[in-house]
Amino acid sequence: MRNHNGEPVLEARGLGQVYRSGQGDLAALEDVSLQVRGGEFVAIVGPSGCGKSTLLRILGGLLVPTAGAVYLDGRPLTSPQRQVAYVFQNVNLLPWRTVLRNVLLPLEVGGTARAEAVSRAENVLALVGLDGFADLYPRELSGGMAQRVAIARALVAEPELLLLDEPFGALDALSREQMNLELLRIWRARQVTAVMVTHDLQEAIFLADRVLVMSSRPGQIRAEVKVDLPRPRTLEVMYTEFFGALSRRVREVIREAQDS
């Protein structure tokens, strides 16, 4: 059930992550705490190598933290759950399966009846603008189309929480702008809670309700910037004075985090 009453859907308390090797310990995260409310879009930014992707993996139950805990709807999250879906920069589509059959995969694994699964997959393909492309293979898709398939695959099981790790990092600038618009449209339509890691500050501000700024390793949440921009948003908002002021503020916080 979706939680859109303002209560936290996702909560992290005192997360720490230490990687141990023969060369010594490497602290990736230290005392990271955050909350994400139902229906919210939160972006996470920070210096390269600060642990953003590590944090996202922990939030999704893909990695058990060295310290602290993650809670989904108030319950401990220690392993992947059907309520949580992921979209990565590498789309990882199976080349021998068509677009439709790639999107069907989570439902097949979950044991959904075939007729219902196909109906849901076709509906979500229409949502991401790929109606009519169901029989194509991954090799026949552009980068943007492949990423749409990955988003459709993530949404087909109707997750409560969508985690995105640099999903558009491999796209050219124009394709990236278009996919940002598409992601906002899909997010509004599905009313899903979203957490996205990105190195692109303008992308973070354009998409998010809040931007969390991480420090250099070991990563910590150093600041939260609230994005008071009206929705729905268009690309024109990126050229406003207020958007520029938000961008400068986030850059200043990142520089301060790097210098501290």
C-alpha cells in the first residue's frame, strides 16, 4: 500500500559501511541518517567516490550495512523486497528477450498469471512511451529507448519505492533532458516514492523535492536543500533566477564538504 500521508516510507538510521581488505579498512559511509516521505522525489549528490551508490544499495536492501539500519514502512529492510525497484545506468536488458519479455521478467519470477502479467507489461510500456515496440530486441533500441524499457521493467511490479542510480549518465545531453521530463511524467502518473543518485546538480534540482548533499569519503549527509519549484516542471524553469540560486547553493555546500 502506498504511503502518501506524509509519514516516512523509507528511513535510514546511523548507517555506516566499512570495506575490509588486506590493505586495511576503507570507511565508505559514516553515521548517515535520512527520511523519505511517501510520494516524495529525493536526489542525492556529492563528490565522486563519496559513497552515493553504496548508500543507494543499502537503502534497497542489496547491501547490509556495517552499522545502522534501514526501515521500509517502519519494518527493517535487510534484503531485496518486491516493494522496492531499481534502475541503474547499465540497463542490463537480456539480449535474447524482446522488449515485452524483458519487462515481463519480474512478474514471471514472482509467479504472476500470464494473462495478467502481459496486460500489466503492455500498460507500463504504453506509460513509458513504448507502445508498439514490444517485439523489438535490445540491439534495435537507442540508449534512451533502452532506459525506458529498464524503467518499465522496474515499475511493472508496482513498487512502492523506486531507486535510481545515475540512470541517464550514459545518454547525450538532449536525450538526458528528454528522459528527465519523461521520468517526472511517469513519477507523477505512478505516484511512486523515488530516490535518485546523480552527479548532475541541475538534474537533481530539476527532478527533486529535496536534494541531499553528501561529503567526501566517508560519506555523510552534510546538507539538505529544499527545492521550492512548482510542479509540473518544464525545462524552462532551469533558466530562472531561482533555479540558478539553488544550483549555486548546492555547489557551495559540496565545496564546503570537500574542504572540511
